[in-house]
Amino acid sequence: MSNNASGDQINAIVVGAGLGGCACALALKHHGHSVTIYEKLRTFRRLGDSLGLGDNALKLLERWGGRDLHHRLTSIGNQAPDMQIRRWHDGKILAVQPLMDMAGYIGHRGDYHAAFLDAVRDAGIEIHMGCEVANYEDEAGSQPAITLPDGTRAAADIIIGADGIKSRARELVLGFTDAPKSSGYSCYRAYFPGAHLKEDPLFRNGEEFNWIVTRKLSHEADMEIRESWFQEGDLEDVARVTATVDPRIRAAVAKTPSCLDWKICYRDPLPTWVSPRSHSIALLGDSCHPHLPTSAQGASQATESAAVLATPSKSTKLPSLNNMHDIQTRTYEKLRFARTRASQSNGEDLRDRWHNALKDIDDGVEIDPESLKIRNRWLYAFDAEADTLERWEEVSSLVSEELQTGNITPLC
């Protein structure tokens, strides 16, 4: 059932049909709003590798898409009860953590994306494929709009830029180029049909295989930012850097047909997620709060953000001079910033703990198992919709005052 008690329908455009964009469209539709998606790609391929989906996201997606969507998503995820953290050179188990406590359901990103897309289509939400946005119109007192390369123009009450880590919306809306920064680390990644691995006694059952090898960048040339998911990796280099590791890892690398080299980049937190003039174009997901892979929360936090942006206000105390859509977007960013920043920091903390542990292992230091575990448990019980309704009055009143005075406090 929709929470849209007021019956005020928002006409929304979502730019980007990735996981965050689909989640946002589902949330808006569920709450009784009209929504259309514009996606620059003409077709989708099964891209990426492993992705974790936590219960903080699954409870929302079940609410918006029903038990069938929940069942499909949990069926995609790994059903193994535990994750084992092993010593790199001999495979000794250093820590064991319940998988649901660590990262939720871990499955292939492409399979999750297909499920999200099917849910969007089942909800009757239109997706315009092959429609890259060339320009955004952001004028005070006017509806925001997008323009396509062929001149087609579409206006809406709010526009959500959910176009990913390389977001064009972020640059066009905020007015500056938000360049990526090197994290100092790079990943070799591979995901391939792995039925042939069953023939090797070092492996268990499984139809597909995924491995990620993280390396610390040391040379200036390696630090050059090439933010691409399609840069081919050097399997000979992978074999070299894994030459002394657990034999199971070496065997998997030897049977790998190809891999990618992914420079792990990050971005400084943004001072705002909302356009400065109309206040009606908002960023969502990786376009405003990208996560490191070690967070295991990127898609889940994008889903939470979708919930906050779509949940209707029950407030009747706001001055009539305020545009309700301005209030919606500006309240959304204030409600979300602290939590997404804490989730991002979790991933940074785990990255540092894991790499520091490697140094200790090399020095013969006994490792505390607790120091190796992912600390995401506190994130899962959170209900983004309930939190929005609980805090809306307080935060939206502050937003209303800021909009009246023109003195909007930056997020950071």
C-alpha cells in the first residue's frame, strides 16, 4: 500500500536505469507518483561481478515489488551460511563471519540488475532506452527539464540523476567537474563460467567463479586515473603477484580465461546533491555517494536514498511560499548525508584493516579475528521510509527556513 496519504502526485523523471535508478522508479511508483526513466544505453549486458544486497534494501524492495521480487533477489544471492577469511599464503582460517552479517546476499550484479529491470517493467514504468541527456534546465520558479541530443525536451516536477559514478548530471547540475581521485589501490577482477573447476579437487561445486585480487599501487604511472570497468587486466601479472599464495587461489588464476584491471577511485563528499536554482534536480546513488567495494553497501544505500526521496510528506505546516518539490529534495539530501557518509567510511575502515593485517601476517603477528570482520550489522535494521516519516517535520522545517532566507547550509 502506498504511503501517499495526501494524494499529491509528483511527476518525476529518473535519468539512468541502473540499480539506483530502478530502485528510485519503483519507490516513486509505489508511493503513487508518475515516473519515467531515460537511459543512454540501447541494451544492457550482464556486466560486473559480485554485489552484496543487505536487508536494509531488501525490506524496501519487497515493500515496493512484493514477495515475488524479494524471492527472486534472495535466490540470486549466495546461500552459503558463512564467509571464511583465510591467511593469504597457506589458507589458514583466521576468522569466520555469517554471510548475512557481513554483506547480505552476494550475487552477480548483472542478475540483480535484470531483476530490478523486470520489476520496473512489471510496475508499468516506461524506460526510454538509447536516450542520453544532453542538457538539464534548472531555472528558479520553473519546472526542471532535460533535453536529448535530437532536441526532444521533457519537463517534470523533479528530476533524479541516477547516472552512476561518471554522472553527467553531477557535472551539469552542480556546475563543476568532480574528478575522481585514486584510492591508492587497484583490483584485478574476474567472473567466469567455472563448471570446469569442479574437475580440480581444490574446488567445490559451483557453476560460476569470481575472484578479486587487490593490490596497492606504488608507481606514479600506476596512480594515473583511468576510471574504466573494461580495461583488460594482465593475467601474467596476476600469476606473478599470486605466486606464493594459497594453492587454491593459484589454481583458480591458472584456469581464468581473462580479467579486468580496475583502478579503485573515490570522490570527495559533495556540498550538495540538489541543483542550485530550481532545487528540483537531485542526485542519487553513485552519482552523489559512491562506495568502495569493501563497503558492500553501494546498491543498498542507493535503495535507501530512493526510499527517502519518494516517501511523501505528511506535513501541513510548511509556508505556502515554498515549492513542495524544493522541500522534498532539500530534505532528502539532509536526511541522507550523514548515514551514507558513515556507510562509506565503513568501507574505508575495512580496506585499511585488511591491508594492515597483511603487514602483521608477514611479520608473524597473531591476528585478532574480530579485527578482520566487516562491521555492517548496524546498517541492516534501519528502515529508511520509517526514519523519513519520523524526522520529516524537524528537517523539512529547517529546510523551509533556509529556502526562505536563501542561506542553504552545505552538506559538508
